[in-house]
Amino acid sequence: PEAVAAAAEDSLFGDSPSQPLGTLDLGAVASELLQSYKRKEELLQQLQLQFEGTKSIVIKLAARVESIPIPKRGGSVSALIREALHPEVSVDFPRLTEICERAAAKPREIAQACTLMVSTLNDAKAAPKVQLKMLTIANEMVYDGNVVAALKRATGLRSALYRLKNLRGSDMGASADETIRMFAHEVENAVFGKGTAPGLAAPAAGGSFARPPAAAQPVVDPRDAEKFRERQEAAARKIKEDKEREEKRLAELRAREAARKEAEAKRAAEEAEERRRQEELRAEEERKKQEAKARLEEKRKQLFGTLVPEDDEPAPA
């Protein structure tokens, strides 16, 4: 608008003698002003559409990144075991309790669950972390006589346990390898009865793996007692590490949620700032338009107000 007003000034009050006075086309000037205003409105609308599209894309990407595909809990014993083997799931005490209680309540599901356990333990290509989880689950489930009977009937369990009892040099470290060897030995003792684990009696037919009364406790070699104590300490260390990992994972989730909320608040502030800036631009544009109109009106009055038409001469007295 300022450029148009300057051009109007030049056309009205230019120094060139060849330029006629009073040839300014006010309709053309007003039309040019209106078209300029419309072009700016269209540009602002395009910028707003681009901003909304970018915002939508960012929200969708953030939702994809923040989503953690953890399966829902529930279902059969096999389903609970598969859920426990998920990389994002920790095999903690509540989860083990849920699996064992489901097996005790639904004994018909035990055979399928034992088949899954044996196939996983017998898979040499399975990750050591997965087999450690499976051994942890099996070590708790062998207190159920139905589980022991199903594992005895399964093919390939003994060879799988033999391989895991001699596992060394995995990518999980020496401590995890030791825990795998210990759990494999405990499961083998519970299922096949090779030197039953200290303090455990043989499983009753169709019953649970029960502890014998105090008077029936066997005399244990001190060296075996020391080994068993070391295994208990290793198991306690593993439980503590699992708890620390779970707490760390929860802390990361909380931090990620806080970061997401902070990003949303920042985006909302940026959107408010953008709306305020656009309103200021519109107000400034309207102010300039009104000033240009006022200047043109003033110049028109100055120009045409000083001109006296010939037929307006005063009549003789």
C-alpha cells in the first residue's frame, strides 16, 4: 500500500512538466489495493494449511514412536507364557504366580504349555534371554505334579537341559550363564529325579510337588548345601536385577510421558504465538490499508478542492 500511495503521489505531484495533473485513476488504485490484500490473505491461508498438515504428521509420528506393543495379559497357560517371553515383559513374581495359578486351575492346558516350553528350550537358535525366561517359568511350574508328568512325556527335554547345563560364553554374560545352568539343573532334578533338589520330595501322582515333613529331610552333604546356597544367592541376585530393570523401564516410560506432555505444551504455545502473530499481521495490514485510503482521499480533496470550473463564475450584480 505504501508503494501504491507513493506512485499516486508521484502521479499527482511529480516534477515532470510532461505529466498531466489530475490523471490519477482512483478506481485502478483501489482495485490494486484490494488485489494485494486478497493475495496476502491467500498466502496466509496457505501457510495455515501447511502448518496444520505438518502438525498432523508430527502427532502421528510421535504416537507411533511412543507406542509400545506389549500384548495384553490373559488367556490360557500357553498364552501367558508367550506373553512372558515378550522382549518388553519382565518375568516377575506376580507373573509367575499368575501362570502357576492358571495351570493349577486349568490342568487341561498344561500339556500344550509343556510342549511350548520344551520346543523353546530345545531351540538352539533361540536367544539366551528367552531360554532364561522359559527356565525361570519351568522352575516354578515343576512344583505341580501334572506339569512334571507332562514334561516327562515330552520329547527332547533331557537333551535340551543337558545343553543348557553346559552353556557358557553367551552374549548375556557369565552371571546369566550361571543362572541358566543352575535353573536347567533344578528342572532336570525335579522332572527326572536325578538327585532331587534339596528339600523337595518326589511329586505325588497327579498332585503337586510338596515338601516332606521335617523328620523326613535327607542328610545333605555340606558341599551340596554350599552349592545350593550359592544358587539361591544367584537366584536372589537375578530377581533383584529384574526388579531394577523393571523400575528403570517404568522410569523411562514416565520420563517419556513427561517429555511428550512437555512437547504438547510447547506445540500449543507455538500455535498460540503463531495465531497471535497472524492476527497482528492482519491488523497491521488493515491499518496500512486505511492509512493509504485516507492519504488518497486527502490528496483527492487537495487536488479537486482547488479547481474552480469555468461555468461557476459569479453572476453580474
